[in-house]
Amino acid sequence: MSKYLDYHIWHELSRRAIELAIKTDVKNFVVNYENRIISYDRDFDGYVISGMGGSGIVGDIIRDLAYDRIDKNIIVIKDFTLPRHITKGNYLIFSISYSGNTRETIDFTLKALKHGLPIIAITTDGVLEKLCRKYNIPLINVPKATAPRYGLPSLLYSTLTIISSYEKEIISNEEINESIEVQKQVINEVELVRSAAHSINGKIPLIYVPSPIASVGLRFKNDLNENAKVAAIVAVFPESEHNDITIHMLKHDNVIPIVVTSSILNTEYQIHTECIINVIRSYNYDPLVVELKGKYKLSVIMYGITLLGLISLELAYIRGINPIVIEPIDRIKNELSKKLEQFHIC
Ligand code: F6R
């Protein structure tokens, strides 16, 4: 098995996910749930993307993309409860769970269904798939990967394809294509991956990331946690200029600032980036600056997520850590399901 696991086939997973989503033809579905008719071929006021961890990041990415492109709200839910305004609203719900067995996502989906909200599920298997089959809910059955986080393209590109069938302006074909091409290119950045992983080794990364591509920073933190078992902090700016940055007044030898940047960001963000780097340096910190390539926002995001993901795998490799095993996550899922059963919350 390659130390970069499924990353070599990410571009193929992306294309396959688009095909699967088109084939599913969600607008043709009509769900009859307890005598409530739920239709999909209509206009929605917004989109809710629900999921946890490696599945939940899809919502963060699509929210970054939609921010200045569509008039509607993208609401990201990483929880088992529904905000009140959603229960009353005209929203399309995406329930994303790679395994199809994550408690929070299942509970959220069941509650949404009870409120008569239209649901589209994206999963490989599990309770979520069964629920969809039972009620004829649109289901995108994506292929399995080595672990949920390595199957990101399947979850992301299927969700995005469906949203774009409702909101044309969210993405162009050209942008989709470039964002898949960059995934192939990043695999060749072997030297960059190695040297970055060596600089991070033994330190706590403090990831400065601009808000338009905040999902890249969040995903990097999650990958560092899950693959390399390393603690990391995401410092989304400009907000982090008002808090995180003060830590540099002291010399924390175990902290490495990483500044994520891209030339597609507007001048204001470029100025903020420059100022952050200058201030960090003025306190004798040597930040690792990671310039993300790509002409379009999704390309930049996918370039960043792929590159930084590989860095986290390289770091695991250097440290002799198995990146795949995430025992505490499995343990808490088991413990929770036992406790919830005990309290008859299931
Ligand atoms: C990532 C990972 C976790 C899961 C999360 C939710 O590889 O293992 O972050 O993604 O526990 O599980 P799923 O994605 O199966 O709903």
C-alpha cells in the first residue's frame, strides 16, 4: 500500500462521483413519508449540509465556495439537533456520512424527515442507506475508500453536482475540471511534501488561513489530528489577528506558524497575509508559507486539501505512526451508542 493511500485515485473518485450524482436524477424523486409528500423539483431557500468529521468537511468547502456566488444560505450542521428556523423553512438537506452509521448524522436525518424536509443522502453503506431504501429517499451510493477522510472527492463532488443542478452559478465546468486536474498535479509535489512534514515534525502547527478558504485550514487540522495524531490550531483570519496572534509575544519553541495563501484572494486578503507574516517574523518566528496554486477557488481549495493531506500522511510516516487507525473515534462511537441505548435514546 502506498504511504499516500487513496490520494492517487482522487481525480478518478471525483469524476465517478459526478457521474453517480447525475445518474441519480434527484429532481425526479417524490418521497411519501407518513402520508406527507416531499418533492425535490422545486426552488429552495437554502441548503443544509449535515455530517461529521471527514464527511462534515464537505459542508465547509461548499460554504466557502457559495459565499459570494449564490443568493442562498448554505448551513453547515455538525450536530444531532436541528435549529428551529430549519424545521420551519424551505431547505434541501444533504445528509453525508461515509459509513452511514454516524449517530449525529442519523439522528439529524431522522429529525429532518419527521419535519417533512427533503433529504438527499450520500454514503457508502449503513443505517443511512437502509433508511433511504425504505422510504425511497434519493441516495448517492459512493465507493468505499481506506477511511472516510480519504474518500472526500466522492462525497464532495456528488454533493456539489446536485447543488449545482439547483444553483447553476455556484460552479462552472471549467472550474470543476481544473479542480480535478490539480489533484493529479499535487501528487508530484514530493519534495515540498517532505520538507514541509520535516519542518512540522515535533511542533504544534498554528495554521493561519484566510476566511474565504477556511475549509482548507480546518481540513488540515483534522488530517493532522487523525493521520499524524498531532495537535493543531486553526487560526482563520482576519479574526485570528485579534487573538491567536498574541501568542507570538512569547517564544513557544514547540509552535510552528503555517500561513496558507493564494494569489486568487483579493488585495485586502493579500495585505492581511503580508501583515500577519511580518508581525510573526518580528517576534522571531519563522512561518512556513504555503502558496496554493489554481485559477479558481475550488482548484485552490482542492490543491490545498490534497497537498496538506499528503503532508499530514508524510508526517505520520516520519513519526512511524499508522495514519489509518483512529481508535479513540471508534471508542467514543461505541461508548456513546451503549450509553444512548441505556437511556433509550436511539
Ligand atoms: C475520517 C474519519 C472521521 C469520520 C467521522 C464521521 O476519516 O474517520 O472523521 O468521518 O467520524 O464518520 P462518517 O464519515 O462515517 O459519518
